Amino acid sequence: MKVDRLVLGAFETNCYILSENPEARDCLIIDTGLEAGGLTDLLDARGLEATALILTHGHADHIGGTAELRNILPSLKVYVHRLDAEMLTGMRDNLSAMAGVRIRTAPADFLVEEGETIEQAGISLEVLHTPGHTRGGVSLYCRPEGIVFVGDTLFAGSVGRTDFSGGSMRQLVNSIKEKLLVLPDETVVYPGHGPATTIGQEKAYNPFVT
């Protein structure tokens, strides 16, 4: 599988473009950043056709480009956990009202739950419900490739904020320990901000969960 990372917007959100192989035209996207301009430019430049957008959670800096993507790609299927579903349409819930950018998009096409598998563009991702940063935060595990996309649940040497509505440090740490640190140590972790890490690295050195 080919994984491309774009760092988008003022909040430097990681957006991931996943393709089954380097020659594939179909791809899926994980998170959009606050704006989708850099993402749509890359899709155009490489001739990629995004079939799905999976949102790790509903904060504005991860969903902001959704409406723009949908305008360009009318057949795009959008996935989010059901507990964050209202954040796509609620500017207070997704924090955009507080940030002064007023982001709202149409409801998701699919509401996901723990244990489901999303299959798009020849790629299978297992949904791990990892609440704590938001109520409906998810991580997306590709078992055959040994990689997991964790949104703002876990960072290299740190964890996501829990001081916004729906956040809970106790719940976040439990999510990390029960859903992520049980994965093989060599699993590569792609977070919503900052560099990649591994489960083994975080298990050994992350001060929030060791």
C-alpha cells in the first residue's frame, strides 16, 4: 500500500492519501485539514480518484475540507463514527465557531462503529473506537500492512487534548492502552499531527501511557 502524507492548514493537520499500490488511480483519504486546496491539487497532479473520505473525528481542523471535496467529487463517500456525526453539521460542536471559521458540511454517508471494516479503493481498514479526544474518535488499523491511523488520539511522545467538549483524559488513556498498545510493537502509527511513530516506541517512552 502507498501512503502519502500532506500537512494542511494553519493547524498543520496530517491528511493521508492511501492507494492500493503506486500504480492505482483509486484512493481513499483520511481527514482533510481545515481546507482541501493542497489535497485537491495533489489528486489532480497525480490523476487520483478518491472514492472515500474517512474522518478520524469531527473537529474542524480534520473535517474542514469535506464540503470542498464533495463539490469536486460528487460520488465521494464520507465516513465518521456515529458519536461524532453531529460535529459535521454543528459549528459549536466541531469548534469552528470558536475558531471563527464557521465550518459546516452535509451529514456523513456512513456512520461507523467499533469492529467494522471499511473497504474502499482496494484497501481494508478496521475501525477501532478510541474515544477521549472526542466521543466518536476512531483509529483505523490496516492489519496486513501493520499500520494504524490514530487521528488525535496518540502522538509521538504525547496524546490528544481532552479539554474540549466530549474529551476525557481517563477515557483517552484507556483507549490507547486497550486498543492501540495491544497492537504489535512494530506497528507504524500515523497521527493527526506531527511525525509517525511506532507502538513499541510509545509503549516504552510515552509519559502519558507508560
